[in-house]
Amino acid sequence: MKTTTKWIFGALGTACLIFALSPGPEHLIANPTRWEVREQFVYLTGLSTMSLMVLSMVISVRLPLINHWMRGLDKAYIVHKWTGIVSTILVVLHWLAEKAPKWLVEWGVIPNPGELTDGSGFSDLEIDLFQSGVFLVEWVFYGLIILVIIALSTKIPYHIFRKSHKLFPGIFLIAAYHGATAQLKERWLTTPAGYLLLILLAVGVIAALIGLFQQIGASRKVTAVIQQIEQHDHGILGIRLTMQQTFASATTGRGQSIIYQPGQYAFLTFSHDSEPHPFTIASSGDDPNQLSFAIKELGSFTTNLAHRLQIGQPVNVEGPYGEFTFDSPGKRQVWVAGGIGITPFLARLDYLVRHGGTSQSIDFWYSTRSDQDTLFPASLAPLCQRSGVNFYHLNSTKNEYLTVDLIQSVVGSFEDVSIWFCGPPAFAQCLLKGLDAYGFDKRRFHYDDFSMR
């Protein structure tokens, strides 16, 4: 089962469990009418929506353990995206189940059933809490739909998406208030379901407050300064950062640092732009006070970056993130890089050279649009030789393309092989399609997805 499917079904299963322990099933058995079915459907869709929204909030906090369980922050963001899509579908069904029968009564299509709930057994406070929750969440519903459309539409600029996304924690808090007060209508607190729901909502509220007060990743944030800037061929910008000394660290002789492994990435926020951007770390990790990055001109932000940076400029660093750490028990690894996808492999090669070379058989395939004598970096082939890595270069301008059959002709069998890929998504999909013919276990195909949306 795919990671995304597993987590979404887990959230929906949690919702179903809570509903099963609520008064709902008992009421439905005692009064199996269409209106009661509609009433319990409203509760079940609402509970399912809340469960998915809690999962979405927890993912947004970037907890290391959750990221590890989901095989990396990039995979967690995919789950985050689909929890948003599924919860939106469910909240629309929830809204329609609540509104549509009332419309049909008003239009005379179905008879008015009269009051379905005897309100005499409720206190004024309970009624006020319930009604306030319903009033608030109805307005939030329309805002939620607009924000989801912005999040899913790639035609809307990323900076608008990111700013609008910051409203989600506030929306969740209102939805959580509605979820906590709606249960008063059927006295869920007389059953375990009411307390389980409150615990579930509390988890989401804590995560939402962390986001609302902009504390996401706070424990992983440090300040660095730009120590070196290099402009390479093919529009590649190399920068080296040094961790900045704080007053406290200056007295102890220890600076801020990031403990990372080759292949991981960090979010960088430069002084001329308030938005953090993810970049793979190109250094080995042996010196936690030094970070190197190789940044390719791929968009407006990265294209103008070289003209905005200067030596000594502060940079906020958040990380490390990612599970692309070359940890595999197999006897052989296959590395595949396309274009600037070389970055994590540079970090690993640097690490291997510093630690006596590789103990595994490694085949490194690098696809570019240039000849080998103009590759970035110029030291790539010697690095591979010194680390014991078998290096293969393919130039697409000469119709040299990497295929699974070509890899198989070198490795012989994929039985004990892990593949580490960094490059364009279409390239990855082409390789995965070819690997299907060999019955390759896709859990041994490792990659980072930087779409983040």
C-alpha cells in the first residue's frame, strides 16, 4: 500500500472508530429513518474531515519522527496535499448533507419532518455553544474552498500560495471549535467517543498553534553568513555558508551548527526574500559549522540569486530534512543524477573520499546536456575514482539516454540493488516504468520530490 493511501485510510479509520463508539449507531438502530441516516452521515463526514485535518496539521509542523515514518518531508507533503483534497471532498458532502434536505423542504419536494431534536434537555449554554460553532464554521467553509483552490492551482504564483496557506491554522481552530461543540447535540460526552474526539482535536490545536505563531521548525533554525560565492558554467551558483557566532556561543567557543548527512537538504531564507526555499546540501557533513550548496538557475528566484548575494550576508537555515541518506543494506547501489541532481551525490562522494572510499559496489550514472570535459564540478571524475565509485556519463545532445536495460547490462541483476535518483520527475517516472519489467521493488527506489505543492 502506498504511503499516502495508508495514512489517509488510517485517519479515516480513526474517525470510523470514534463514530462507532458514539451514540450515533445506537440512535440509527433505534430510529432507522431517512432523516436519522442523514443526521449520522453529517456526523460521520464531519468527523472524517476533522481527522484528516488533524493529520494535515501534524504534518505541517515538520516533526522529525513523522517525516521519518513518511519516508521524508517531501513524501509527507504529498500526504499533506491529499489529506487536503480528500477532506475538502468530505467537507462538501458534509455541507450538502446538512443543507440539501432543508432546501428540498423549502422547495416543497419533501415534507417538513418538524423538529427532529427535543431541545428541552439542553442548557442555554449548550445551545449557545452549539449554535456559535455552526455559525462560525459556515463562513469558514467558503474560505476553505477558496484556499484549497489556491493551493491546488499551479497557475497561481507560489508566493501567493504560501501566504494564503498561513491562514489554514486559523481555519482549523474554528473548525475544531465546531467539532468540539457539535457533539453536544447528541451528548457524545456520555460515551468514550466524546473524549477521544477531544483528544484528537487537542493534537490538531497544538499543531495549529505552532503554525499560527510561526514556530514550525524553530528548533532546527540557525543563522549563517555567506563565506564564499562561485559562479560556475551551466548557470550553477555555488555558495558556502558558515554558522554565525552568537553572543552566547562566543563565550563558550561553540557556534551554532547543523548535524546533517550527505544527501539531506535545508530551507534557506535570504535577506532579500522572506520565503524559505529548499536546496540540497552539497557538503559532506563532517563539519557541522560549514554548509555548501550548488544552485541551478531554474526560475526567477534562482536566476536573480547571484546578483542579490554578497559575502558576509546573513542567511537563515532550517534543517536538515530528507531521507536521501544512502542508507541501504544491499550489496550494490545505483546512483542516477540528471542535471543539477548531481548535488546530493557530490556530498556523498566528498564523504566517501574523507572516509576511505565505499565498501559497496556503486555505479553512478550522470545524464547531462554537455560533454564530460565541461561537467560540473570539474573534479567529478577524480572524486569518483578516489572514492571507488564506477562513473558513467551520458550526453543527451548526442542521443545518449539512460535506460533500465542499460543499467541492467552493468549490474546484471536488480535482486540486491538499491537505486538513488535525483533529477527531473519525468526522468524518474521513465525509470520506474522500465523497472516494472524486472519486478523491481519500488521501496528500493529512493528520491526526493521538491515540488512541495
